[in-house]
Amino acid sequence: QVQVVESGGGLVQPGGSLRLSCAASGFIFSRYSMGWFRQAPGKEREFVATINWSGASSIYASSVKGRFTISRDSPRNIVYLQMNNLNPDDTAVYYCAVPGTAWGGTSASTSTYAFWGQGTQVTVSS
């Protein structure tokens, strides 16, 4: 079955960096785009970044563009989210997501994604 497991979250000071990892299994990873979303307390889950099947195309939420970078290591079935210059507004649970079909493109819509990890907490605080 499809499974994604996030790791790499933690507590970081404003201006700091973290790299999240998402290990995927149970599907042909190289045929699927992948997405990162986040959910802060009391807020709806929101799009962060997505990368297409080949890694050649990605899109970002305006709030993270220029600070976050999504990448993938297809031979290892891992997708990464490098987060730099973090600020307290980035505090949230971060989720890795897999589309419901092997579409391969990029989408910021939550409804595109059918499989989700358990999330990893990122807290930005001094």
C-alpha cells in the first residue's frame, strides 16, 4: 500500500534552516509528482510546494517562494523540503502527499492528493 513517512522536523530559531524528508513506498515513485503541505493550529491545511515526476518542474506558495526548495531523489524514493530563513509563521505540522493517480504534473490543490503522511512538527521560536 502507498505509504509516506515524514521526518526532519523540530525546533529552530527564526532565521534558521531545516530539511524535511519524505520516504515513500508502495507505488512507482518516479511516475508521481509529490507535494508538501502544512497546517498550523486553528488553520486549514495549506499548500507549500510540489514537484513533478521528473523533478524538472516545481511550484511554491507565495509565502515560501525564495526560502523553500523542494527536490526529489527518485532512486531512493525520497522527496525533500529544504527550508531556509524560517520565521514563526512557518510553525506548523508539515505533511507529505501523493496524488491519487500517476499524473506526474504539479498541483497546489489539496484535492489532487489522496495519500498523506502523519506529518512532522516544525516550530520556529526564539
